[in-house]
Amino acid sequence: MSKKNTFEERFTSLLKETFGSNLVSVLLYGSYLSGNFRKNISDINALIVLENPVAEELARFGSMAAKFINKNRVTPLVLSKREFLNSADVFPMEYMDIKEKHKIIHGEDITEALQMSRKNLRNQLEHELRGAVNTLRQIVILSRGKERILGKQLKKGFGSVITLFRGLLRLKGVDTIPEKSSEVLDKVGEVFSLDVESFRDFLRYREGEKKEVKELVNRIISELQSLIKTVDTFELKE
């Protein structure tokens, strides 16, 4: 039995033991299912759908599964079925990712009922892009001009760039979204006529390659501002 199967069976067992008939569905998504997964670095994203999420059961699950969750770097997203379906207009970027590629390890596939619009996607993308610029500026302030602190905060606070870029490709109507981060960057550069080298350098830096961090942050902010202008003026044809 593979390590993945062992993990999935144990995780499902813990959930069933805690939630019983309250457990509707469990699915895995994100880098765990793609070529971007890095053992001991990447998180395992898990959507846990319950009939009724109650604090007592969640606390009991936390007590039972804490070591397992920490060891395997599991990031659980716990929602009721209604919450999941009704929040698709708020989180279309993430939900489009989930719907496109996920693995059901228990229960029904609730993504089949998801309905998302590119209008909501455009709104979220602009929100996320502007938020990313603000986050980077806050990181610079918190670093107090110290390169080491700036680098640490950059790795910690600016991690979802590839998810953002996949959303940008969907906004443009790209049918097939690449899986690998490098290919996503290439496609965004091609579709938006954007210099993506700063984002590529960020991924290299996150992997351990040395970079001049202040200069890197300035380049990233500049390219994000270009994307904001593009998304802000993007005309939808739906």
C-alpha cells in the first residue's frame, strides 16, 4: 500500500470516528494532487463537509487528530454543505481550482453542484491582487529594513501566487490550466504579455536560492500593479 493511500485511509478513519453520520464528504485538493507537492514543505488541503459543524465535535477531532494533522501538514477546511455551495460567489478562484482537480476520499462529490461566474472571479482577483500589494508593503515596514526579516516575512506572507495566476488564466478563458507552477507562469506571461521573471525568482527564493530580497519585492509589486490595471479594466463577455 502506498504512503498516500495509508494517509488517506487513516485520515478518513479519524474523521468517521469523530463525526459519524454528520460527515457528508471529504475531498483533497491542491498541490497534493499535482506535480507541485513538496514533502515536508507543502500542505495537504482537505475539504471536510459536515451536516452541522459543531464546536464540541471539532474540538474532539482536534484532540484526536492533532499529531496526525501536524505530522502530515494537513490544512482542513470545514464547512456545511450549504456554506460550501453558497460561498462559491465569494471564493470562485479557490472553488474553480477545487472543482477542476480534487479527490473524493469519502462521501459524495459536492463540487458537481457548484455554480461560479467569471464576474465574481474578476472581482475576487482584483481584491486579491490589491491585497497582495498591501501585504508586501506591510512586510517591508515590518522588516525594518533588515534583509533577513524581509525574506522570512516574504516566504511566510506571500505564498498563494500560483493559485492567483490560475484564476487569471480562467478569467481570460484559457481552457486548459497547466499543473506545474513554472508552466502556469509561462502561460500568464504569454496571455497577459507580462514579465513573470520576478514571480519565478520568488519561487526560486522560496526553494532556497539566494536573491536580493528588497529588489525582488519591488519587482513583484511593479508587476502586480500591471496586473491590477489589466483586471480592473477587463471586459467580460458572458
